[in-house]
Amino acid sequence: MAGKLKLYYFDGRGKMESIRWLLAAAGVEFEEEFLETREQYEKLLQGGSLLFQQVPMVEIDGMKMVQTRAILSYIAAKYNLYGKDLKERALIDMYVGGTDDLMGFILMFPFLSSEDKEKQRAVIVQKATSRYFPAYEKVLKDHGQDFLVGNNFSWADVHLLEAILMVEEKKSDVLSGFPQLQAFKARISSIPTIKKFLEPGSQRKPVPDDKYVETVRRVLCMYYDIKAN
Amino acid sequence: MSGKPRLTYCNGRGRMEPVRWLLAAAGVEFEEIFLETKEQYEKLIKDGVLMFQQVPLVEIDGMKMVQTRAILSYIAGKYNLYGKDLKERALIDMYVEGITDLMQMILMFPFSPPEAKEKNLDSIKERATNRYFPVFEKVLKQHGQDFLVGNKFSWADVQLIEAILTVEEKIPAVLSGFPQLQAFKIRMSNMPTIKKFLQPGSPRKPPPDECYVETVLKIFKK
């Protein structure tokens, strides 16, 4: 009875990419509507589809869901990627919180000036290698299992792989001090649904470029300067 | 078997305040350790108890939990403040996330430079009155129930009453266009656990002052 799963966002990564990853990992098909003009966005606003006037918005199971974290939690639970009990969910939430913070440093990267981009690249690598990667390296080393939580594939694994690949795009050898994460990356990348998502022609979006930045600024009338956090 | 939850943070609101609210609303007693010096913080890091080298830290049910969202979700789940099924949880999550975006503006406010403060205050007022409060006013008006989700007290209600009171501290007349929220505020404030939390002597922390800002910068600035 549930209709099509439909994503409303720009044709690019941004905050929607983690949702594309999770749906793909769960083997769930989805449609996308790409915001290209201000008019499209205003139509969504006037139609009352955007609870807090923002995208991402995902039509799923009769709901028009907004707020990335809410959407991801719903998908994770629905497709059994959220652990088996409250404590496993707590671990997954903690781990996802960390990778979310890490990816947050990358999220506004395309909007920075060239000078700020160089500084931010260094910040991203520093945070990844001194704060986040060591934490996940230790988790994997301590329990010696294939997956982060409960010896079962979960949202936390998908999110960590996404973060690893995104940081590698900024510095290709960033995993060099992290043998567990290297093995993790190889393992998770070869899971059939993920492997498929990593192939050309999937709904995975490329590294954001100037055209993407222009589109976002135009649609959201977001013309002010973005500073790094 | 496990003792009371133990909260480690600075002696002030910051990111820990929603946790204090939620535990209090659930009627759960907790202990607090206050970070006062850089050395205390560095010792926590050295001892390996902060997964991402950050606070809040909440020790609960044998776990050393970090990441505010994770902590709050766990507490909500444990104390039945997270709705009755996946769809109610989705609504609660959406509402909580929206309110958190508003609270984030207030969180940062004490740390903004003096010349930016007036502009930031205007932004908070604009967002509260044009983006966030209208949503919850409408939700309450449409279903006519006492609580935001599922006709039952939940994490979303706690988060909203906290946000209303916190914004009112900065903008006293902010609820003037929102009769549903005014009634909601009174209803929530009269719930026994919340009423107790709103009384002097509770673990509720006062609005951040210069001393708090100084302490935070001293402990965390590199």
C-alpha cells in the first residue's frame, strides 16, 4: 500500500547523500525529484510539504518526512539496520553521531572560498585522523568482528564507509595508519547492495562542483558567504 | 543494579541541558560532575572515557555514552517517552530535530562577539516566530490533544517546553501570537515532574553568563 519512496533535494550530495546510501544499502529503490529552480522550491513551500521550510524531504509510507536524522532513523529501523535492542541502538546512535560530525566538516566545503578550502581540508584530515578514525579503529580492534555493532550489518557501518570514502576524496592515503578501517572498507564495499551503489550509473552523487553550489545558492537564495566551522 | 545516571559537563546549560530536562521529566534522579579545569578534561581524555574527546558524557546502564542525540534517544526509549511505534517515533524525531535547530542558535549565542549579538537575537526571534513555533501551534490546533504526538507525553513535549522557556528568556513576548503554545506551556509546566524541575534547587541550570562562557573557553580552547 505504501507508494513510491521519493527524495526531494538538489542534484548533488549535501544532506541527502547519507539517505541515498542507507536506502541503497538496504536494497530499497527510490525516485528523486531534483530542485533546479527557485519556483520549484517555492511550490513545495506553498504546498505545505516542507515542515520547517527545508529540504531534504522524503515521501515514505504516506509521510512527508523532513530532518535528515529523523529520516535516517526511520529507514534504519524499518529495514532492520538499527540493532536488536535499545543498547545496540545506543551504540549505533553514538557512532553515527561521530561520523555525522566528521561529515559535517565536509558538508559546507564546496561553498568555501579557495583559501578557506585549503584550511578546511587540513581541518578535515586532522579531525579524521586524530579524533574519529582512531575511535572506530579501536571499536573494530577490540571486538574483532566484521561490523561495528552486534556482529550484524547496521546503519553505523554504512555511515562510516560513506565518511571514509568522503575523507579519502580529500586525502587519498588518509587510512594509512588504520589497518582495521582498511579491512572494514574492503569488506563493506563488497557487500552486494553497497557494491552496486559504488558502481557507475547508481544514484550515488559525485563530489559537489561549482554548478552544484550555484544551484543551491539560487534555489535557496543563499548568497551570503559561508565560513568554515 | 546500575546506580543513578551520572552526567559530566560544565556547570551550565550548554548541550547537557536537554538531557537534564528529559531525565527530570521522566522522574529519574541523576548525579553530576562539573568540569572546572582544563586538567580535569584532559584527564578524562587520557582515561579514554570520551569516545570522541567531547562532552556531554552520560554514564548510564554500564555505558559511557557521548553524543547528545544518542543519549537523549536512549533515555526516551528507556523511559517510554518515544511513542508507541515507528511512525510515532518518526514524528517525535522530526519535531525534536526542528526544535534542536532552534536551540542550536541559542546555544551559540553567548559565544558570539558583542557586535553580532543583536543580529543573532533578531535571527532567533525570526526563526522562532516564522519557522518553528507556527509548526507546533498548527500541530496542536489540528489534533486538539494535550501532547504533540499520539495523545501521550513524549520527548517532543519536553523538548518543546524547554525551547519555549529558553526563547522567552530572550524574547519575553514571543508567544503572543500562539495561543495553543501558551496553553501547552501552562499544561507542561504543571506536570508534576516538570513542575519540580522548574522550582529553585532543582538540577536545572541558569541562563549562561560571562563566567560560564569564560569557563568553557578556558577548558576547551586549544
